Amino acid sequence: MIEYKAFEMHSHTFHSDGTFSVESLCQACKVRELDGVALTDHNTMSGWEEITPALEEQTLPVIRGIEWTTFYGHMLVIGADRYVDWRLATPENIDRFTEAISAANGAVGIAHPFSLGSPFCTGCHWEFRVKEWKNIHYVEVWSGPFPLFEPYNEPGFQMWTDLLNQGHRLAASCGIDWHENDLEENHHMPVTCLGVENGEVSTRTAREALRAGRVYVTGGPALDFQIEQSGKRHGLGAAVNSGAATLLWGVDQTARTSQWNSFGLIPRRVAFIQNGGEVLSIELSGQEKEKGQTAYELWPGWIRLELYGDYQGRADQLLGFTSPIYVEKD
Amino acid sequence: MILLDQTILFHPEDDKTNHVIPFTLSRDCVKLEFACSYTPKVIQDEALKRWAVLSNIGRYVPRYQLPLYQDMYDQVEDLVNLLTLSLDYEDQYLGCAHRHAPIQTHFLSAKQSSPGFLRHHPAAGDYRAVINIHSITSPEVAFHLVITALFEEETV
Ligand SMILES: [Zn+2]
Ligand SMILES: [Zn+2]
């Protein structure tokens, strides 16, 4: 049984260039009603030594990660069983390293691919020439304190869509890239939701969700997207066959409501995006919990759900999106 | 006991490379200290800063978004060089101090290490101090590293 839980997937402490302690980061995440936080300090795991059962008990589970802060791009590495050295990665040899991380059961995510690189933010722009996409599991398409408005997230989102259209299987995540407790309490914070086994939040279940593509991003309500085919239901990251299918969707506005309902965020419609194009749009009635199903003829490729609505006075803004369900030729 | 006291000069051609400084600890100690400093941190030369900003922005921003960044030169307050220190013991990576301050002191010990580094009993053996040259815009950057080993008798 898969249950989706809310995470902040990109954070730093004074073990690298943040001002958070591990403990104060956890406290801040608890205030945000998160179910887990990924600790991803730049090039170090030393913060993990501060993760204790007592701390996790009092605050929330901490996912062990690291942000590979290389000269040619930043990469989130979640839950790898062993350390792989970041220092020798070059644009041409990156596949060898993502392969090693993946072999160690780590989940690999491209962080903020369209951030400015050196000399503005050193190595922040993704310049690796990846040939083996199977060892990269997700792209952080929403990044920064205001992910819905950061201009660099737009090409990052497009990059993800382009990669899907080239046939690669990649989930997508959001990360505040939280360094210090400088966000006011009323700062809107979108989250990454991971589908974890039996609702258990741990480094192992988080990395497995990322690797399997059971990931969605939301600025507000909880999302659900499944496909029913031949009497079987398939969730995010799964593969179905082309042809007749039923799209099952849900929008739950009772999830973490106090964290987003004061930001003028009003869900209006869900859209289904197949192979980059919007193929279906369904108006929402505004009920707290809404779900529906629609018969649909699937083309080979991929399909994801996107949530649109009002946001801070602007109409028809992207408020959330799922990772894809893949469609194979029947 | 001072194990190493070295100043290394780096230039733009060293950008995006690692400079490895191997050293050996001949007997166990209780604490290894690393005093690092580099200069310059901030690029003061306005012409150089202007050139660095304008000649790089197009590499990262899609053409259709360039108008959003047209005031970039005015927005960039400080353009900096960034060099960090990472450490290894034998085949083990001990961590890195990825932060911007140009003067930093780090240490390794069994009880606690400074932020960025794993707890490590400084046993005898081969170590590597690795300077990670993330970004050099200045014509020359001088990095000063002093490695000190503290032995039991010195701390009592
Ligand atoms: Zn940082
Ligand atoms: Zn980063």
C-alpha cells in the first residue's frame, strides 16, 4: 500500500553554507507540517551524525542525502549506501558516477538545472552531457524560495518535458534549497510528495519512491493520479499500455491546508498532459475533496496531471503537477 | 607540530580543478587542524567584473529570457572566487567545508570535527588535503594552508 507524504527535498545547514543547525532545520520543517526532510548539505555527510532517534522522534524523520556541488552542475543524491566521490566529475564522464550511485541504491536528481553558473553561482548550472539517463531519477524543476515565480524554473520544467519526450523516464521534484530560517512564517512553501510504502518515512522508502517515480509536487492540495486498465490500477511512475484506459484523479484540499490557503491559492481545474500537450481539462467544483474518472485512449509516451488555478491574484497558474505514468505500445 | 605551511598560487586556468596536497601523519595524534585562507575573495576590478558578468550570462539563460536579466550587471553585488577544502584519510572521504568565508579553520578529532567533516580519530597514515577550485575570476589567487597536528602531550 503506497501512501503519499510531504517533504522538503533540498536543505543545507552549517555543515556546508547554511546557518541552520540540523536540529533547527528539523524544527522549522515540523512547523511547516512536513512528514520528512532531506538533508542535502553541499559535498558532505557530516550533518548526518546529528540525526538521532530522539531528534527524529521530537521533530520529523530526516532523509540522508548530499548535494553534489561539482564544477559543472549540482546533483541531489538521496540515500546512497556508500559515498561516491564528487570531485572528479566532468561533463564527459558523469555517467560513470551516476551509475555508481545508482548501483549503491541512491536516487539521483538534477538540482536547479537552469540556475546561473560560474561566476554567479559556482557550478549551479547543469552542464553535464548525460548519455545514460537511466541512472538519473528526477529533475528538481521547482527550486528556490519562490519556485512558482523563479524565471530559471521555466526552462528547467521545459527541459524535463523534453527529456520525457525523448523517451527518458524521470520524475520531478521541488526544493526550497533551504539554507536559513529566513522565511517568514507566512511564506508559501510548495512541497514534494513521495509515495512511500505503508506510509513509512525513512531514507530507504524515500529513495525507493524517487527511483520508482512515485513523486508529485504541489503548492497546495494533495493530488492523486492513477490509470485503470484491464481491471488493474497503476500509479505514478508505472507503465501501462496504449489504448483504452480510465484516468482516475483526485484533488484533496484538506491536506496541510493551513500551509497554503492564505496565499490566494484556489484550485480551478486539472489538466492531463500527454507527450507535452494538454489533451484534457476538467473544471473543479471547489469541493474540499474531489475526484473523478474519465475514459481515455492513451497514445504511447507519457501522461501527467497538472493542477491549475488562481495564485496571488494571477489566474490559471500551475499549482502542482505529478510525475508521469508511462505508456508503452500495446 | 606544524606538518605543512604552504602558499599556493592559482590562476584562471586552474578553474574547475582539484589541487591535491598529500601529507603523512607518522603517529596518532588527538587533533588535526587546518588553517585556510585565500585572497582575493571579492573581485574589486569593475572592468573585470563587468566582463565576467556579461560574457557568461548568455551561457546560462535561454535567449527568450535574456531581457529578464538585462540589469544583471547592476544586480550582482559581489563577484567572488570560491575555493573549498576537502579531506581524505587513506581511501575514506572525510568531508568538505563548502562555504564562502575566505578565512576558515577546521579540525578533525575523534569526539567532534568542525562542521563539514566527519568525526575522525587522527590515526597515523596518509592524508590528502584537496583544494577544490570552484571558481577563479581574479588573475591570481593565493591560498595559504597550515596543517597542525596536536599530540596528547601538547594538550595536557
Ligand atoms: Zn548552498
Ligand atoms: Zn545547488
